[in-house]
Amino acid sequence: MQATDAVFYIAILVMSIVIHEVSHGFMAEYFGDKTARYAGRLTLNPLKHLDLFGSVLLPAILVISNTPFLFGWAKPIPVNFSRLNNPRRDMMLVGMAGPAVNVVLAVVASQLTRVPMPVDVYKFVEAAVFINLLLAAFNMIPIPPLDGSRLVMGLLPRQLAVPYSQLERYGILIVMVFIYMGVLDAVVLPIVEWEGRLLGVSFL
């Protein structure tokens, strides 16, 4: 991958992640919690959201190692679930906001691929589809603190939701182990490729 291409791909990834996180904050604010606004996180300024490892080092490592995908994360948007109008229900909706926005971005980008454009431009639009579908699918894995866990916690009986939520302290480690074990290649990427075909975009 050329250095200029890598810069564009990382820029698409970072902005997709930022929009993902900001959507959590706006949804939480809609349901009564303004923690993200008070923390200055309801902004598209990437500097407010960057995580040194997840937003910078990991994408750079993936680019240098020439992996078939680009992935990363930002600092989570702060949400005080106790301030939500209906904590159990609203927690699920706040969690789903991020993946939902990524799906919307992927759909919009997929429509742009139908417009005649230079090949070099097309590959970046196609990358926007892929990256946003990847972020949506990966974040739906039910491992705290990923967004899929918010849905599971909202559906579980309280006596099970509490111990399940305590996995969050080990969440990033579990996620890294899953990535190392090839969960992205074996589970998430086939889902992303299937979703891409539904949108008329092939990543092969």
C-alpha cells in the first residue's frame, strides 16, 4: 500500500470512528444524559476522540503489515447510564446508535459507487463502505465494552446483567485475543462481505 493511500484510508477510518462515537453522545443526550456534551466530546474534531493505540498505532501497524483490512477505535464517549430516562431501554438505544450510523454511512457511500468516477476515487469510496460495515459488524460482537454488549445487558435479567457487565474491565484484552485468534477473518469479514454484496459492492 502506498503511503498516500494509507493516509486516505486512515483518514476514512478515523472519521468513521469519530462519527460513530459522537452518535452515541447525541443519542445519550436525547435520552437525558449530557455527560458527553459537558466533556466536550460532541464534536467531529478527531483530536477530541483519538486513542493513541486504537486510533494511531494499531491502524499504522495494520498498514505496515499489509493486512487485508484496516481497523481501530477511539476513546469511548462518556455516558452516565443512570441519568438516562429509562436506563435499561435507553442504554440499548445508545449502544445501537454507533453501528446504525456506520451502516447509514456505508449505504450512502455504496450509492456513490454507482456514480462514474476515476478508479482512484472509486477505491476510496469503496473503502468507506468496507470500513463502516466492518465497524458496525465488529462493534455488534457482545463483548463489553463493544456496542453489542449494551444490547445484551438490556435484555438480560438484572441478576445476570450485573456479572456480565463486570467483564468490561477485561474487555479490550478479550477483544485483542479475539482479533489474534482470527475472529475478524473467520466471522466478521464474511458478514461484511455479505453485507457489501447486498449493497452492490464487492470487496474481492
